[in-house]
Amino acid sequence: MKTKLIIAAAMAALVSAAPAVAQEYTKGTVKEIKADQEKVIVIHEELKNLDMPAMTMVFNVADAAMLDDMTEGATIEFVADRVRGKLTITDVK
């Protein structure tokens, strides 16, 4: 029993010591905003984390309020990921 506790404590220490994965922002241009669908069409550079080349595509947004800060034709930097199987912008700056 003591050995299991020591192993569990060591594993917990390793997990807490692991560095956080930095989010990588991708540059893009807002082509069209579809506020009623909570989607945006973005002309984007390569999405390395998704192994996707540069292209124009539709993204869901994690929070509809993100669309309030976007305008068509604006340049944005964003993080995209698969959320429940759908390509989703999770952060914008």
C-alpha cells in the first residue's frame, strides 16, 4: 500500500511539473461573419497544430461574443482547434 502511495505522489508531481503547452496563434483575414450561425470565414495561414495548409475556411467560434470584435476585412491572430469534432476558433487577439 505504501508503494502505491509513493508512486501516486511521484506521478502527481510529474504532472504538475509538466510545462503548459503554449497556444500558437495563426494570422488570418476575416472574409465574412455569419453571426446568426456563430461562424466566421477566415483566409488563414498554415494551422500547424491541425496540420492544415493555408486556405479559406469556415470556423465555429467558441464564444459568440468573439464575433463582436471582428470586422470583415480585418486581420486577426487566432487559435483554432477541434471542439466536439468541429473546427473552432478558441481565442482571438
